[in-house]
Amino acid sequence: MSETQMIGVIGAGAWGTALAQMLASDGRDVLLWAFEPEVVEAVNTSRRNPQYLPSAELSQTIRATGDLGEFAGLDTVLAVTPAQVLGKVLSGLSAAPRDLVLCSKGIEAGTGRLMNDVARAASPGSEIAVLSGPTFAHEVAAGLPTAVTLACEGGRAQWERLSPAIARGTFRPYFSDDVTGAEIGGSIKNVLAIACGVVEGLSLGQNARAALIARGYAEMLRFGGALGARSETLAGLCGLGDLVLTCSSTSSRNFSLGKALGEGRSAQDMMADRTTVAEGAHTAPVLAELANTRGITMPIVAAVDTILKGAPPRDVVAELLARPLTTEQNT
């Protein structure tokens, strides 16, 4: 297979490894960049990534590397690093024109930039797309049916290039040109998943979780609307779909973090113990600050930020429940 037909995946955590496995499922060559030399060695010698995705036996057509220079000739690259290091990693890419598909979910701390803005600054020769939706890595790696949003800043022309390269028999992308909406949905749902985990950890019941999902979705719509996202985008796979998945299962890193917080563990202990990143913990403070600066009402996001800073979860929930009664819409 020619170099231009090869697809690159930057980031060999659970999600990056799962995407590489999915892309290789039709026999395509996939180049997988890993930060850790031991991950490169394990993928190439044992066809495993025991550190991040131990359940998957990886395809023979996946090759791992620690050298970003090997990506110079690739037309399609998926970026799957943690959100807070995306810009630093992408700055090591060549400036060659390419389709750069962002699969990281978050908002950059310190700048408040969405990932497409970070990527555009770090890799100005690339045309940006965002892949987002309800996706647990181990299910994608196992070939279970999955549908996602593929938002293309280049519109239909970019979609026509990318969709055949990314779609597989059990991995179905849907087109959007709302890159901002796709990013906002993926970022905010991580914070709301922490909140739902807190509800679980406090044993507050299914009624409370359902109410939190609905009210959290209202916060997502308010924030998205203020930044120019379309409501129909946030009602789709990359917004509501992803929100429902990650707010309902301990397979979600963010939900698991929130559950532990509700059970009494400290945020510092949980973040120190985790091999993988719960992006919502990094997104919550910057999202709360952006909402406050823009005058956007997001009480659940603010509550998560407060809990992550050490406030007792039960007290924070009591404050939420004591907010003044009001209408449901737009509040």
C-alpha cells in the first residue's frame, strides 16, 4: 500500500489505539505515534498495548513509531493526544498540506481555545476536521457498531475525501460542517459525566441522574449557541448522543472520576492514580471561567469545578437544589 494511502494516528492511548485498530480492519496500513518507547515496542513486537488498551490484539498492518517525522508524507492524520498537549505535539509535524482529523475532546487551559483553533495555529498547512461521538475505545477496537459525527471545515469536498478513508463496516461517520458544535459537544459532555458520576457516588438515584443529563444538555445548548454552534449539531451524535453514553457507565473515565469523588476520594488522589486522562477535570475550570466571563448560566459546570477544587460534593449538590425555582427553558 502506498504511503499516501496509509493513515496516521498520533496518540497511542486507549482511544488512539482503538482508532488505529478500526482503521486497520480492512487491511489498510496505519502508522501509530506513541510518546512512550515501551508502547512503541509492545505494539510492534507483541501486537498489544498493555498500558492503555490491553483487551485488543492489534492488526499486523499497524506499525508504531516515536518519530513524528515519519508522518510527513501522509495525506490523512488523526490527532488523538490529550487535549492539553495537542498544540505541543502538532508543532512537531511537518507543514505539508493534509487532512488533520481531531479526535481529542477538551478546551485548552490558559487560553480557552477549542482544539480546532489550537490545531490551526500549530499546523497551519492542514485542513481541519473533528471526529466526535458516543465511543468507548474498547468497543470500537472490538468492531462493535459505532456511529460518529465527522465535522469538516472544508465542507462536502473534504467529506468526500475523508469519509471513505475513515468509514468501516461497523464504524459509520455522519457529515457535518459545524466544527465548533462538534467540539463543544465533546468537551462539555466530559464535565457533565463527572457530575453524573458524583450523583452515582452519592447514591442520589436514577431520577437525579436523568434530571442532571437534561439540565446539563440545556447548559450545553446555551454555551454552544453563544459560540455559534448549531443546536441541531448538539442534538446529534457529538452532543446528546455522547452525553447519554458517558453519563451512564463506569466505562467512562469522567463518570468514574465523578463517582469516586462522590464516594469521598479527593480529586488530587484520583488524578494522580489514573493512567488515562479524564479530560473533564481539565476542561471544567476553563469552561466555568469562560461561562462566567460571557455571562452564560452553567450551574452544573460551576458545581463540578467547585467539587474538583475540594468542596464537599454533598454540600455542592445541596446548593444546586436550593437555587431559586424558575421556568425550564433558557435558564
